Amino acid sequence: MEKVAVIGAGSWGTALSIVLADNDHEVRLWTHRIEQAEEINNVHRNEKYLKNVEIPKQIRAYHDLSEAVDGVSAVIVVVPTKAIRDVSKQLQAVLKQKVTIIHATKGIEPLTLKRVSQLIAEEMEQYTEEEIVVLSGPSHAEEVALRQPTTVTVSSKDAKNASYAQDLFINDAFRVYTSPDILGIELGGALKNIIALGAGISDGLGYGDNAKAALITRGLAEIARLGTSLGANPLSFLGLPGVGDLIVTCTSVHSRNWRAGNLLGKGYKLDDVLEQMGMAVEGVRTVKAAYQFAEEQDVEMPITKGIYQILFEEENPKKVVEQLMSRTKREEMDDLAALLNERYTQ
């Protein structure tokens, strides 16, 4: 049995806490809202984020971060990307011992274009990027909390840390693989949110399965194109944190990014959508980062560009679809051939 702190009591943090509790670990779930901690401890519920889910009694919620991490062997960071730096600084100040840091946040910081593992390493002086573990894959919190079969990947440049994280989480309902390609795993988990926004927009416009299938497939090509230009293994995008996460996020009403896109497709403005969602929509920030990445890397990402125009330039979604459909003719296999040639001719 391990003593573990989960930092962030949203839907995903709470669901991962349930997995850890099912594995007989002592789980400390930290939230910055004292009333949320009281709800979890007193009635064993977290109704805002996971309705009608009973939280195991061995999960103890904390409002004081120093108490939450005291004596733990691992810290699981599950907060929105925009909060990563601040939370990491707080952890730097209160952690008295070296622990394994695992994050389960899917995003990229705009402007700096840094991945979450890089942000944590920058703010926590005693850790290097190579030591940090990422957990990613097709995993709706609502289903994980109900112990429905789920499979994810953990990745770190430190194989020992990745193996430790695998052992920490794996059970009969939550299968965990390992991968050494942390770059590809983080990028796949972040960039798929862009395509999920697009899938929601497509559904909001009333388009059918043909349009969404095309969007997912060509979206995967964009993700792999950008990821490999940055040094990721292209095969990572064909795995769980790539195509697996892309499928589940683009096709389910559980997906915040799909729901946000759906509202945009129905004509709502971005500010109204974000207010109505009431929770972080990581894809919105990631669109900014990916658009900037594509410009700097000179990588063609027409879907990402179109979604950027809808979000931040108030372009009409139907007009963007028309532009995508009228692009210059090309050979579909060019993208895959280029990616594989780059990988296997080096």
C-alpha cells in the first residue's frame, strides 16, 4: 500500500483517486475549495464533477496542501494546464521529501508552447523533465469512476518511474501500458482536444457521420505531422493516447471539448460557451498553442487553422468547412509515407 496525494478534485482527479483507492492505497485528494473537501469527507460525494458517484471512504479530501502531501510517496497532478505553474510552485514550497511526480493533464501552454512535464520541471527545482511521468489515454472520468473497462498509457524517460506508476494504477478495470515516448504521449493527449472541438462543431452544424469520420482521420494526420516535426515517434499517435483518445473525445457527450464545439456549431459565442461549460475546456488554449507551433514549424494544419479562426477570429463555421472542402487536390498517402520515411530513414 502506498500513500498518494492527488492534486485537483475535478472529475478526472476524483476518478483517478477512486482507481487508487480500489488498489488499497491511502489517497489524499486536494482541493482549493474548502466546501468541496467537506462534501467529499462528510457525504462522500463530488456532485459538481461526478454526479451520483459514491466516493470510497478511504479517500480523504484536504484543503491544506502541506497536509495533503505530508509523507506521501507519489503526487498525481490533475489540474488544468493554466494552473500547472502555480500548483507546481506551491508543491515546491511544501514537499519535504523527493516523491514520484505523475501528471494527468492534457494541454500545452500558449506563448511558451511547453508541455505539462516541462512546466512542472521548470517550477519544481528538485525535479527534471526526465523524471516526471505522464498518464494519458482514452479515459472519460465518468466511466472510470464507475469501474468501466479503461486502458491508458504512462510514459517517462525514467523507466523505473513509469513502471512504478503502472503498478500504482493497474487493476482489473484500469489497464495501464508503458511507453518511453513522453513527447508523443503528451502531444497526442493535448492535440486531440482540438479535433474534438471540430467534431463538436460538425455535429452542431448538423453534419453527419461521414463528415466526422473525415475530420477524425485528417485530424490524426495533422496531429502526427506536427508531433513528428517536434521529434515524437509517429507510432505513438496510432496508440491509446493518440488515435484511442482521439476517437473517444470526438464521439462522446462526456467530452467537454466535443460539448463546447457542439455549442459553437449551433451559433454560440466562445465566451458564452465557456461560461455555460463551467469547467476547463483544454482544447481552447491548445488551439492557440498548436496554431503557433504550426506557424513556427512550418507545418500544414488546415483543420487547426480553421478552428482557430472560429474561436478567435469569429469566422463562420460553415464558411470554414467550405474552405476545407475546397482545398487543392492531393494524395492521401503522402502524409503517412512522409512520416514513416522520416522515422525509418534516420
